[in-house]
Amino acid sequence: MATSQAPTRQAITLKGSTNLVTEFFKYAANTILFQRGVYPSDDFHMVKKYGQTVLVTQDLALENYLDRILKQVNKWLLTGSVTQLVLAIISKDTRLPLERWVFDVNVVEQPADSTEPTPAKPESEIQTEIRNILKQIISTVTFLPIIDTPTVFNILAYTHDSADVPADEWVDTDPLAIEASKSQQVKLRSFSTDVHRIEAMVAYRYEG
């Protein structure tokens, strides 16, 4: 009886982790777009999440765009197909990439020699880690260069070759990389569930 229940428990764990990670991307993207002035501050409203106040867009077109992207990301997470998500901020006039917010997606491997199942990580601990990342994203305004030009953004997903990619919504594109000689990088905090580990960093254009 125990063996027949094991796959069900794993599926629930994977789905729960996937939903947590997808939700994190939603709030991280909103926080970045607000903090870096990609959209006017009036387009955002405050909601309570992770035990703190976060800002979420009220722009219907942006909300729908993010929802479409996150719906697909959710599917890729469930199948283990996505390895990295990037939110790139680009100059609207020159099309030069100014910042790349990179989120590496890793699958947590259970120890091969373990005879006991790893204790489940409390959701409160996961939420604390997520809260710390969002606070760190907010604090990056203290060292990131001021953006004084109109900007747009793009979201890139790096997937395995075997991933099911909807051709009508996702296309192969420029990685929007910043030249190495003009790029500075800052590693951000990470968070993990029983299934996924998300590691974050930001690369920004520095002309100094």
C-alpha cells in the first residue's frame, strides 16, 4: 500500500513547490519593474504577501502578459524543463540591455545514500527566504545606476531542448547580454523548497 501512495505524495510536493516558485516570480517581476521605474509608480498598488507589503501592477495589459508567461513557466517547472529565467531591462531608444535579473532554477537532489526521507522544509522558512530576496531587490536601488531613460523589458526563459515550447508565444531571441567589459554583477540571496532551489543575481551596465 505504501509503494502505491509514494508517487502521489511526490506529485503533490512537486505541484506545491511549482506553485510557490511561480508565485515568487510574479512578485519578484513586479518588484523589479516598480523599483527600476519601468512602469509609473501610479500603476502599482500595495498588497500583503510573505508577511510584508509588496507592490503589484494595476496595468491590465502588463498583468495579462505576466500571467501568460507564468502559466507557461508553471508547466515547465512541473516537467523540469526550465533552467533559468531572465528579466532584461532595455533602453527604449537605443535597445541596449541595461540590466539582467537572472534566476537560476535548480532541482534539489535527494542524497543517494539516505535511507530516511529528508524532513519537509517548513513553508514559513521558505517564505522568510523569499521575503529576504524581495527586500534585497528593493535595496539594490542603493547601488544600481540610476536609469534616466525610458525603458522596456523582456522575459527570457532558458529550457532543455526537449521542452514543449508554444511557438506562437515563445521564440528564439537575442540573449540581451551586456558586454563583459561594461558589466558588473551582484549575487543575490537564494531560496529553496523540497524540490526547487532558486539562485538570483543581477548584472548591470556600468560605463564608469
